[in-house]
Amino acid sequence: GPAFSRGVFLGPPACLAQSPQLYKQMAIASDMNRVFEVGPVFRAENSNTRRHLCEFVGLDMEMAFNYHYDEVIEVLHSMFVHIFEGLETECAAELAAIRTQFPSEKPRCSATPTVIHWEEANAMLEADGVVEPPGFEDLSTAQERRLGQLVAEQCGVDFFFLDRFPSAARPFYTMPAADDERYSNSYDVFLRGEEICSGAQRIHDAAMLEKAIMGKGVAIGPALETYIESMRYGMPPHGGAGIGLERLVFLYLNLDNVRKASMFPRDPNRCSP
């Protein structure tokens, strides 16, 4: 998402962190096989919706893999299932109290990841006929929700991965698919028909990364030069994801607004208390 305007912070220009993306990749280049971070995230998005906040707590992960980025999807699936089961067992009393006012059932999850490819999602929406399929554009909210309903009906799950997003809808560091560069090795994770997480295999070759950055029309400044330089020392194939924890709680509890999952929500119209 967009960053807040730069300001002067003890000398050099600085801005609030919108993602640890580049830094967690540089940590992988430093021979850390897996990186997890929980911290504040700030987005200057003028999005007045039920699921967007300008400040939230992010759970980020990045990992090297051996053969295929499906390994990242498997770790993410295990992590989410662990979170869901932990909530139901360790927070049973709190959940019972919340569910008296906001009724919800535990989301249905499969034992192994339920993965829907982009081409399959387009075919499902086209056959359904309720909303237009996205083609090579990003999903609209209406398309997300309808796809979630179709997956729930046809696969019996409320939690799934949508894989092979169009490259045009993804950031410059996303690895294109080997069989068709119109698609990418990237995915969104959905819960109750809404996105809770985005992730991908990242480009790990410096020359390929520079080409991708220029292809997106992004200027290579000092920060990106440092990032690219880290690739030159030997970066393993890797991937990861970023999760907004307030959105995860909001959808897990089937609330009507993400603001109910934040003690002091920040949106385009609220900066205090």
C-alpha cells in the first residue's frame, strides 16, 4: 500500500513503515532460513471500507524453500490452522462471550491446503454468471465474496488459497510463473470470502529483479540499490506473506467491521483517541 509522506526524523528523511518486505528478504540473504515479524504497519490508503485500517498489527513471514513455493503455502496453511485451533482451545471462554453478541462458527478448514488457481477461479465465476470474472485484473470485493461462496459450496471450506495471480496485479519483486509470465507465483489467502493475506515467491536474481523494477516504472533509489545488492551475494529461492491481524480477527469472528477488532482503530477519518 502507499506510504505516508516523508518527513525529517533526526536528520535523514524517513516515513512510517508500510511493510517489512525488503528487510525480511535481506534477512533471508543473511542466511536466516525463516523470518517472522510482528509489528505495526501504516498505510496511507483513503479506503473507507469495513475491512481497511490505516494502522494495524502485521504478522510477516519469509522463508527459503528447497524445490517449489508450494512449501511456503504449506507452512502458511499449518500456521493459520494452528492459530485457529489455538483460539478455539486457549480462548474458549472469550470466544463464547463474544459469540453471544456476534454469532459465528469456527471456519471450516481442510487438512491440507485448498488451492484454487487463477484460471480455475475465472472459470468458476464465468460458469456461475453472478459477477464478471476478473480476467487479468485484480479481484474486486464482489468477485472475492462470490468466489468465497462458490469455494464454500463446492469444496466445503471457508479458508483457501487463490494461486497464480496475474503478474500485472502484483509488485515488482514477485516471481513470474515459469510456464506463462502473464501469471505469477503468488497467492492470496481467503477467509469467509475475503482476503486476509497476500504472499508470493520473490525474485531472487539481481539482474532479473532490476529488469522487473524498471518494467514497473519504479525509480531505483538508494534503498532499492541496497536491496538489489543483497541479491548479489547469493539469495536462495524464497517466498513469504504478510497478514493483517485485525483483519484476521475480524473475519475469524465474522464481525461486520474490522474496527471492532481494534482497540483504537485508525482510518482516513479517525486519528484519536
